[in-house]
Amino acid sequence: MSVRAIHSNYDFEPRDLQKNYGDNILIYIGWDHHTLFCAAHAMLVSPQQTFQQLLDQQMVAGFAQHPDFAQIQWDQVTFTLDHQQIQPQSQQTLAELGFGQKSLLRFVTPGLEGYNGSHV
């Protein structure tokens, strides 16, 4: 959805351009059916890190406080990257998987439906 500024001279360069992050990229990760996290988490990552490193580092840091996180069976999780389902291999780099600046990764954990099945 486009936004119309009140002033005609309202023009600026966005601060979240990739060039402002050096060799890293800004991505978003959302855990479907777990609304304890009200929105996807923003994370700064290297496109050269592996998917396993993303799971072990950023995903743990972002989601481990949820009681369901320890029960995730990662081989059953489904992943969607920028509206396309992917089947990442642990040693693939994020660049190889198609991650780019401001990509959105969503994941679904079958059998885990939030605290007491409440999707929270």
C-alpha cells in the first residue's frame, strides 16, 4: 500500500537499504500459529552463513523463550521464503536459498499450536 505524504517535499532515503548493513542483510522471521510473537522478528544476518547457523544462532536467540521451541522437530518444519515454499538443507547458505534484503522467512511447526493449543 502506498502512502501519500502531507508535504510535497517529503523525500528521503530509507535507512534500511542493504548498503547500510555492509556485507549483511536484514531479514524477518515469523513463527506461524505462535502469536506470543506479535510480528516477525527482524534479524541481521550474513548471506554466507548456513541455514543451520541461522537455526542455531538467530532462531534460538529469537524464539527459544517460547515453551514450544524445545519441542520442535526440525525435520518436520515447513518453511516459506518470500511466499515460496523451500526445503532448506542445513549446509546451504542463505544466499543459495534465495535470501535477500528484507526477505521474510515463515515457519510452521506441525503438532505445536502454542501454549495449551491457543496459538499463543
